Amino acid sequence: MRKEEFIKKVEEFCLSCKTNYVSEEDAIYPSLIGMRLYDLPLIGFASSDDPLFTETFKKEEVIHPLYKAPKEWLSDSITVISFFFPTSKQVKESNKKLLDEPYEEGIEMSCSAEWLLARCEGQLFINEVVSYAASLLNQCDYKNVIPSASKDFKMLEPFKSNWSERHAAYAAGLGTFGLSRGLITKKGMAGRIGSLITNAYFEPTVREYSNPFEYCIKCGACQRRCPGQAIDLARGLALGKDHIKCVGHISNSTKKPFGVNNRVRYGCGKCQVAVPCADGIPSKLNKK
């Protein structure tokens, strides 16, 4: 299958996929019924033999020595395919406020209802798209593995696992890291990532950067917006985010299961919106 054909089919599926739109049963407010959660994904490709996978990501200071390279997931793999799903404009705009916003029922939450839906129900859409992409390859008799959905996926220690969606996206040319540790892409930082590994060959995407923090302008905007005070530029880009503080803030704002599907919802995302990297790669001229 040619790369162009693969991308086109995935995009067509995204446009018609019902899970990318808020259903009546999942809508927190009636006004959110039918809201689109994500825009079309950016799709990048990397070689399974890329030294980033086989060497760099196995370093203790990068991910972990027990990080599994692509061929440890699929022995004859050739390509890693990464998908970055930008959140829709409506979702991003809704989450710009810094103050907590209450549900109509009076339940406090630390992010907008739209952001909660994109974070939780939206993950179902992302899973469905990556599974569809895998099925396209299966139809052409190619093997594949979705690491995050594999029984072999596991946490190695707090905040480190044997596969990283963000690092796969970095290897696949989709973007570089920011102070808040999200990925800055040409469609911005606000979004989520999925990936798969396959023995189909696709030409690797050219990485238009040479270091992992190249797109970050170190403006400190994400630090100022973080309600959990988990980001500190003074610690440097590599150590600027305190994951424990971040998770602590999100955990404290996790909501009890509610709605027809009785789902637990949680999220924040304040560091990804109303910042220079929210919608694209920031210009150094925007640094304040």
C-alpha cells in the first residue's frame, strides 16, 4: 500500500467515524451533542531500526533501559506509524479559562466539559482510528502491533513505560517536546497521540529538527497557566515538569462515574491552550 493511499483512507475514516462526535448519551451538556472532538490527524513514519528506538530511548535519562524497541514488539517490523490528533478549535477555546468551572449540576471541575469529553470519550475515537489503520495493513497481509493495546504493554516505574507515544511521534517527525512535556507539532500541542508498528514499508518522514526541545521557545506561558504549579522553567526543559504534582492535581479533580455510560472523567490541559504553541510551532518573535 502506498503512503498516500494509506493516509487518505485513514482521513476518510476519521471524517465518517461517529465516535469523533459527542453522542447524546455522553454529552455533559445538551449543547455539546454532535461536537467534533478532534481534527484530522498528522501521520508520521519512522524506521524500526532508527537509533532513537534502539539506543537513545533505552537510556535511563530518556525513557528506560527496559523500553522495548519496535523489533522487540514485532521481530520483523520495518515501520513505526504515529498519529497526532489535534483537538478541535471548540475544545481548545473552551479550556482557556484558568478558574475552575462548575457543571450545571454544581460539580466543580478543573477543566471545561468539552476538554473532559475530548480526553475521555475522545480516547475511544483515537483507539478506533489506530485499530482501523491496523486493519488496513492486515487486509494487505502485513503484520502489526499496537503497543499501547498489547498485553505486553506495562509501566516500568512511575511515569515510565515500555512504549512511549510521545517519543514515537518525535521519532516519526511529528514534533518536539515543550516545557510541559507535550509534543509541539505544526498543528500545535493540544492533542493526543497513537501509534502502531508494522512490517509494511513506508518511507520515513524527514525530521525537520535536530534536538528534542527545538520548537519550545522557553516563554514560560505553560508554567503560568498550570493550576497545579507543576511546571518550572528554572529546572530546565528536560526536568521542567513535576509529574507527581501534575498527577496530584488531576487526581484531586477526578470525577466520580456519571452519565449513561457511567464513565470516570478526568483532565486538565490548561498548559496546552492559550499558549504560543497551542495551534502550531511558535515563532521566537512571540516569546514574551
